[in-house]
Amino acid sequence: MFRSRSKDGQAATAKVTADQPQQPRDPQAPKGRPTPKRSEAQGQRRSRAQTPTNRKDAVKAQREARRADMARQREALANGDERYLPVRDKGPVRRFARDYIDARWCAAEFFLPMAVVILVLTMIRVPSIQSIALLLWAAIIVLIVIDSVVIWFRLGARLQEKFPKENLKGAKPYAIMRTLQMRRLRLPKPQVKRGERP
């Protein structure tokens, strides 16, 4: 029952199929798929011709494509082109959050320059100057916290008003992180002037 078929049986079936004439396809019968347009056929031939044949060429082509994508992304970060921005910066909600921050003065954007000034003051070995430096340090931290809380609630209200049906997840932390950068160092570059209402 579980034996393989005999060689005679295999030969008999091969002979039967050889005796049957091949049925030629009727030229009027449909072939089961549409004829491709010339432009499509040429595009497929070109893509097959450009496909790398070995691993080294494939890696090189992949590296070139990545480099081109990164160049497009850098250009988009400079001019605000939505098509090539990174995923975290895309969309109307994120754009509004950026414009909201870029249109106002924020305490947090002065953190780095103030930190340098405070560091220099703490190096001076005069007790009164060092106590002034500590007071400045505490003042800038308190200002940043208060400003961030105000931005959080005001931006949240504006986003709810402007984009009631959009997903607003992560927009407020994104905006707060943007305040920590000096305006000229922000990416994507600011697209609004200070005082402009987004």
C-alpha cells in the first residue's frame, strides 16, 4: 500500500501524455491578463535592469538612497516642507504647536545663555557674587517652570479649539521641548515671526 509506484506504471503514464497532441491556444481566446501599456513595460524593464546583481551593489544602492533621503530631510527641516519632514514633525497639529512656540518669547530659550553666565559667576571667589549666581539659578528655574505650565494649558486649549477631531497626543510635550532650544537653533526652522498669531 505504501510502496512507490512501479517503473512500468510511470512509463505508461508518460507514454499516454506523449501520445496526446498538444492543444494549441485559440488566438481569439482571452489570455487571462490585460496587455500592459508600453510605458509600463518599459518601466518594468528599466527597474529590472537597475536592480543590483550582487550584495555589495545592493548595499551601495541602499546607502545612496539613505543619503538622498537624509539630504531631502535636512532641506525640509530648513524650509518647512511637510512632505520630507521626519515623522515626529509631520502634520498640522505639530506645525501649529511649532508656530505657537515660535511666535512668542519663552523663558526656557534663555536657559543656555543664563547657565553660561551663572557658571562664570560661580567661578568668581567672592561670596556675594556666588550668592547672586545661586539666586539667578533659582529664579531662571522658577521662571521656566511657570512659563512651561502656562504654555501647557494655553496651547492645550488652542489645540482643542482648532483641532477637535485630531489626535493631539504628544503635541504639548513636543512644544515644551521646542521652548528649550534657542530660536535660531530650532529645527524645523521657525516659519512665523515673533508676535504673529498662528
